[in-house]
Amino acid sequence: MNRTLKIYVTFLVLIITGIIYVDANRPKPIDWRPSYKVSFKTPLGLYVLDKEIESVLSKQKVERFTITPYEFLDAHYDYDTLVSSYDIKGTVFSVTEINSIDEESMNELLYFVGKGNHAFLSMSSFSESLADSLHFEINNQYFYKDTVEMYVANPKLNTKKYEIGGGITGRYFSKVDTLNTTILGYQKIADSSFVNFIKVDYQEGSFFLHTQPAAFSNYHLLKDNHSEYTQKLLSYIPNQPVYWYQKNLTDDNISQSPMRFVFSNPALTWAWYFFLIGMVLFMIFNAKRKQRIVPIIKPLENTTVDFTKTIGNLYFQEGNHGNLIDKKIIFFLEKIRTVYLIDTTKLDDAFVKKLHLKSGKDQMLIDKAVRLIHKHKKRYQSTEEDLIEINNILEKIIE
């Protein structure tokens, strides 16, 4: 790892460490997401309601189920009797931010209520099939205050207004079937009251519909006297068993990903994101093209020497010693002319003296070499000993 990359990595680690430290020491932000889960202790969870509903509805049996209403109700439908009907009586109860009941279950719920049972649904939006069947419409009234005044219509329950804020919406019933609908509650926005709680008779039973599920959340059940308003709402449930539909309200739908714990903690989530960003930056900076290993290129061999040795060996093996001596003499004289710039036309005493002065070689050695050259030129045939002798003398002079 080079020095520049070490600086980048160190700088990134310091930034991540600083962010994690600051995030770990700051007050944890309040999670206002409308989860409406019975296991959540966040402001808009239903943990408190799940723990306290038996005490609020002390005269009723509360049974929770997480399968779809269709599966739950169909399992209690008696097909064997002459007059097919359900073997249970009571109220189906559900609190969610938006409608979570599928169409098949909604049709089954309508049939269940039509057989003399009830349904209490608190949600900010309802299915179109339910709205069509019960002939009501939902609208939204925008408001600029942090709170909305809510109250029930029945004077026997006290029409006291409760200022409720946090998780509330401006949803209200803009149109109802006046022949089959009873107004049970209102919400006051900007000096105008809007219907947010109704009872709709349907065949032999009835639907209780409420547009502010936040009233059942942890925040409002624990804040001031807001729980009084929630108790008034629940008091409309008939004195029969209550079947609480809790699909999507439990932990059954929690992701089974190994990263679940990391993403459940904001500090760990940010640490994970910074780790991924750091890895990307590391790959970007480390992806620069590196210098490839320079291959070792062998220098070109001097084949002239090898060639000369080959030719010399050839002459030597053929026994042509005189020819070899001639070539050795030619090479010797060429060397003298090139290196010492001495004329070699006439090999006499003057030549010997000049070569001795310029080369610094022994004058007697040079004189012997000249005599051997002259001797070779006069000789008709030379022997191997002659070749060795003259070669040794010439090599000593030009080495």
C-alpha cells in the first residue's frame, strides 16, 4: 500500500469514527413512523394497547389472530347445519394506518357482519369495496395546527374535546348513508367540525369506522388524558368477544436478512453505509494502472568473437597453421594502426621504437614479434609450435 492510499484510508477511518461518535452521543431521534405494530414501543406503535386492551374491555374476551380474516372466519363457518352460519359471535377489531384487509377477506367480513356480528375498524383509509357497500366517502381536510380537537357525539359519554396531536390526519367522512349511519364522533379543524367516527348498520350487524388510528397508539394512551378518548371509542364495542386482527402488526413480517440488526440501529446503519462508500473509494484509488514488471531483455551477443573462434578452430583442425598466422599478423597490424596510429608498412627498428614509446610494452618483446613476422614471411610452411609462439607474443603486445 503506497503512502497516498494510506493517507486516504486513514482520513476515511477518522471521518467514520467521528461520525459514529457524534451519532452515538446525540439524543436518539423519536421515531414517528406510523408502524402500528403491537411489538413496537415507538410513539405510533400499539404496544400499550396490546398490553391493556383486556383491562379496558374487561367484560369481553379478546382473541388475537394473524391469519387473514377470510381464513379466520371461514374456519368458524359451520357448513353442516341446515342454516349455515358462524359458530362464533362478536366483533372483528383492527387498527392500522391504511387498510390491510384484502378484498376476499373484506367480502367475508361483510358476510360475517351481515349475520348479526360487528366490525370495529380504525384506519385513515378504507377499501373501495367497503366504501361502496356501506355508501360512504372519505375526504381530507388540511390543517395548520399541531393538534386537532376530537370528541364523541354521545352526551352520555361526555362531549369533552381532546386536543390530540402526533400522527393524526385530516381524513374524515365527507358523505354517509344517512338512513343507516349514526354519527358517533367528530374532529374540529379551524372552527369546523368533521365526522371521524360513525356506525353503519349492515343487514343484521354493524360497522364501527374511525379515521384516526393514532388515538390507539402508545403516545396518546400515555399522554395526559388522551386515554379517556380511546376508552370512549372502545366503549361502543358490543359486549361480545373481540377478535383482533393483527396481521402486519406483529414481528412475523420482519425481514430475516442477516443485516436486520444493523439496519434496525441508525448508528450501525450509517456505519455500514460509510463502510460501503469507503470500499468503493478504496477500489477507485487502488484501481489505477500499475507499472507492469519490466521483462529482462538480454543484450545482443557479440557474435563476431564467436565467429572468429569458429573460423580459427576450423583452420586449426585442418592444420593450416600458416594461414592462421597470416590472419593473426593482419589482425595485429590493424590493431596497431587503429589504436596507436602507427604506420605498419615498414616493420623496422623505427617501428619497434615508436610502438615501444606509445604502448609502453617491452622493446625486446616488440623486437621479437617483428623478427617472428619476418621469419614467417620467408618460411614456406609453419608448424603448430610456430603458431603458438607467434600468437603468444602478439597477444602480450596488444592485450
